[in-house]
Amino acid sequence: MPVALRTAARHGRQPLIVHSHLRWDFVWQRPQQILSRLGRSRAVLYVEEPVFADDIIGGSLDISHPTTGIHRVIPRLPTVVRDSYDDAATRVRTLLLELIGEGGRLAGRFDDAVQWFYTPMPARTMLGAFGERAVVYDCMDELAQFRFAPPDLASRERLLMACADVVFTGGHHLHESKARLHENVHFFGCGVDADHFARARRADTPLGPELVALPRPILGYFGVVDERLDYELIAWLADAFAHGSLVFVGPHAKVDPRELPRAANIHWLGQRPYDALPEYVKGFDVCLMPFALNEATEFINPTKTLEYMAAGKPIVSTAVSDVVRNFVPVVRVAGSIGEFIDETAVAAAMPDLERVEAGLARAASASWESIIGAMDALIATAVRARRVSNANRSTFTGGRRLGGSSSSVGRSISAAEGATPSA
């Protein structure tokens, strides 16, 4: 291991092997915000879901370096294993071990790593494979409730929870749910890069070019366009503000773009780079969070809330649980389509400067750096606890209770799978 990496590991900054269901170049959100900062002090291997193709034999890894410390890995596998998640994951594991093992391109950089999961799906295959010093589960959403979720995702999550040393959640409601399953669960909600979104308040920041000639008020949203949005509400808003404009900045996922509401004043712009988002939000007269109240939104704590606040904009949302709990009264919350239209009209006509100032203060006090510092301390504690447990294990032959510190991931997996039917 290079000297700098050995030094980082000695100071509790183990390298990270991260398994994620999200592409690094997708919408810039919790994983990118956290890991890009952790990558400044340690190596991070960011392993994405595989890409399949008929002309691939065996498999390979595409490796890139999107920012300091981040080694982005996209596995490329033959189509023949597409329909067997575990077979595909086994091939990915083999490729990763070759990559970071002796003689590999990243040899020595991920010794004594911490494994970090954003998705439970590969846990069965990856846990224990890399001699990890601890296991982290950063549960940012209740993925099992999302559209097209694999049917065995919940059982795989139970396995991961049984083996994790520490669990983070992105919302209070999510924390309440996971804390019933694990004894070391910590809520870390949204952070914000306040300086980045403060650019929306600067006179020298240009407007997003598509917004320059649009009729006002401009009611805007940035984020993923998926099953979490209330498209009936959006259609009603377009009708109520026919004299203005609705702007949606973000990629489509799990929805057919042809089925989105269409009107002359609705503008689906697609994805824009994270660096450009302040240019778009600068042009929004009201920032929208028009979420449907369904299974997919039951546990969400939208990162965009604080980003809108840092931009100094009025915000209107549907009654998402964590928004109501965390962000009222800065955010205007509506309980019906009619209320949403009314609240939006008031916010557009007479922005409440007290709410805006309160939002700016909230954003200023919620840096990603403070969140990451607290996470880092908990990870270091978990690493030490596992080390002590290992040292005291010479006569230990049983499993461990759910949520405890694991000194043998293999035994934990066996115990969990014995208690939880495999899907």
C-alpha cells in the first residue's frame, strides 16, 4: 500500500469499496456529495451496476477518475448472465479482486478497506470478499418500494442489516423504520453545498438559456423525473398558471416521456450538469416539490429542499412526511391540489422574505462537511469495535445477534440466511 494510504488508514480513514445502484454521472445527489468529500482523504472504489452486451466474453471493468480520490468502476458483462443477479455479481467480484489484488491495476490501494453499500443487492456476494474492516449501509431510500424493485431486495436488505456494523439513513422516517432492525442506526439527513447554490443569488450568474424568454412566473423543479412526481398535480398547475411557465430540469427514470403531461407552458428540459443548476434555479420564481404521496415517497427526505433554500427561493411542496417534519414553516406545504395552486400563487406574487431568510440560515448550518465528519467518527468507532471483537474471538463459535459488531461476516451471512428465506 502506498505510504499516503497507509497513513490514512492508521488515522481511521480506511479506503472505501462502495456498491451503488446509481451512476456517478447521474443526478448529483447524496452518494456523490458524500463520497467526493471522503475521496479527498482516502481512496474510494465506486462500483456501479453492470452493463451487459452480447459481444462481451468473460467481462471487464471500465475505470475512470471523475474527481479526486474516486475510482469509478463500470463492470461490462456478457448478456448471458443478465438474468441471474448473483452470477453477474460473482463475476464482478472476481474482476474486482483481480483489480485490487496483487499485480492488479489498483493493487494495495484497497487493503483494509471499509465496504459501503447504497444498495443491498450485491451484499450476499460481496460481504467478506475483500477483508473489509467494517461494513456501512447508507440507506438513502426505501428502495424496495420503488417501481421495478427486484422482488428479493427486502430479503437482501435484511442480510445486509445483519452484517452491517453501522447504518446511516437519509430521513427521520427511514431512521425510525431501520432502528427497529439494527442497534447502531444514525440519521443523517440532507446536507447542502450552500456556496454552490448561493450563485443563484448573484447578479453575475447567467440564467439558464432556455429560461431567458419564458413567460413568468416560472415555477421550477430540478431532480429526477420518475414515479415520485404527481403528474396530475403538474397538469393542474400548468392549467392554473397558463400565463406562466413550468420548468423541469432532470433526467427521466422509470417513466415513459411520451406519457408526461404536455402543454405549451410545460418545459421538460432533461438533465443538466450539477455545475449549471444555479443558473436554472436563479430563474425560478417558485421552487416546486410536487411529489406524489405513494410508496416511493413514504421515506424520502429530498436533498433539493436545502438546495432551494440556499438559492434564496420560496418553496412549495406536497405533504411528504420528512418535509413536514423537518422544513415547515420555511417550505409551504399543501394538502391538496387546490392548496398547492393557492400556495404557489401566493409565493409567486409575494415571496415571504422571512421564510427566505430562515431558509438561508438553515442551509448555512447544514453543510455536507459536518455530516461527513460525524459519519467518519462513527465509522472509525465501528472499525475499532470490530478489531476488538476479532481479538477476543479465539473461543467464539456462535453467530451474533442482529445489528451487533461482526467479527466473521461469513458466519453472519449464514445466520441471517438461516433466519431469512433466500429469494
